[in-house]
Amino acid sequence: MHKHRTVPKLLSGLFALERRLPRHHEKYKFITEELYNTRAGYSGELEYDRYMKEVQTDFPHAVLHDLSLHHEGVYFQIDSLFITPDSIFISEIKNRADRIIVTANPTQFLQVNNKGESQLFRSPIAEVERKVQFLRKWLGRRNVNIPVKGIIVFAYNNQMQIEGEPRLPIYTSYEAPTFFRSLKPEKKIIEKRDISRIAIELARSHREYNPYPLVTHYKIQPHTLKKGVFCSTCTVPSIMIWTARRWECRLCGKRESDSHMAGIEEWFMLMPHKLTNQAFCEFTGIKDRHTAKRLLARSKLKQQGIGRGSYYELIP
Ligand SMILES: [Zn+2]
């Protein structure tokens, strides 16, 4: 394993955004759906990774999960990669519930729910073929010439019905390990040490997709978000008050000194402006700018500028 999957920035940001968006907000429904889909996508990918842990082969191989690569001004995102001595496989992981019917000639993907209602969805084959082209060019630029292939994986072990022969292999997460185990690399285009070298180079070139600040990403007016520092213990959003040098939750009584740290993290996920002393006061509900200054000073941030115009940045 050369690269693990980590919680996507988009998902962490959406959790924060959903909590700060008032229920009556015009984008509330859309954001809750985004959160639901992003969370489902991520858990489907983790499910796939769990199955892939079992894969052992008698040929050298490398596995990399979740890569965002850049080539000639275009970013492309790969759910999972499997490198063997004679080819590289891109797995495109799909999160769809229900039964899936795939037909070749013409290629169609159909989702059928338990009421028998069916819905066509966009073929993931074209999507993965585009990524295959990209990766081929990316590797070519580094003088690695090896066939790149794609496979489609349905994450939730859906009931599948495949008619005809689609252009790419289609499996469920459960079947994917068997597919990779049964590969029989015919020639050694790359040696074991090359596999490792390519995997390291790919992992090093990964640039995590950064959608922050989310209010800009989703075209939401920053002032429409709820302000305040939330209690981390209460399950319903409860705003904490700064009193007697501590944050205090009026709901559960929890007291702690560094609750604002989570608020600062959320600021950088959501807000488009600079974090000044005044902005910090407005966002957290702190009334005294000297208290704010003290809290900001011990928040592991980098202060830029001096006096009234100074602001704080995350240390990269
Ligand atoms: Zn509480």
C-alpha cells in the first residue's frame, strides 16, 4: 500500500457548513443532499479499500487510493490505482443503491429499485476512459510506457446484471480482490523496483482537492451563516459562551479553554475573508478584543501585518 485515503476536505467542510446553515436558508436542502452524497461516496470508497486489503498476489504490485493529479492545466481524480508488472488499473468506484443493469451495444447503466422503478444514469465507462488517457500522458511525460486500463466497481455489493460485453470490466467491491488476484502479468514491462518508484512518484504528485472556502464554492452569502463556537459534547448545536476565562456550554455545563480552535478551523473551511481580530470576535461571540488577541496568539496561527490591519493565517 503506497497511499491511503483520508477524509476529503469537501466532506469536513460540508459537516461544518450544514451545521451553520439556518434551516430556512434557500440552500439548506441542497447542502444536506451534498453532505449525504459526499458522505456516501467516501464510505463506499472506504468499503472498497477494506476489501482491497485482502489482495495478495504472486507478482509484485502497488495499490494507491485517492489520487488527484495535474496534467497540462487539468486535474484528474483517481479513486484507486493498482500497478502490476505489465499494466496499471484505474478503479472508478460508484456509489449507487439498488440493482444495477448494464447493457452493451448501446452501453447503458440502469438502476432499478425494489419497486421496479428504473432510472438511467451516465455511463461511468466514458469517465474512466478519459482518466485512462490522462494517466497515459502523465506517465508518458515521465518515460513510463505501460498499458493503462480501467475497471468500474460498484461499492455497495449491488445485485448486478450485465448483458453483453461492456468495454470495461464491471465488478462489485466484493469481487474486485478476486479480479486483481487472478491477473497473470504476461511480460515484465516494469520491474518490482520500478513499480515502487512509480508509486512513490504518484503519491508525491498528489495534490489534495481544495474546495475552500465553501461559501464561495457554493455561492452562499457569508453573513447568512450562524455564528458562534459550538459545544463538542452536545448533539444538538449549542453555542458556548466565553466567561471567567473559559468557554461554557449553557446546555450541558461543559467548560473548556480551547473550544474556539474548532471555530477557527471552520472559519478557514467556510469563510472567504481574512481572519482579523474583529472577524474572530464576530464569528466566536467574544466581546473583548484583548481576550481575542490572547486566544488568537495561542492558536498556532501565523500573524501577518501589524496593528489594526493584521490578520491570522493557518501555518501550512
Ligand atoms: Zn454542551
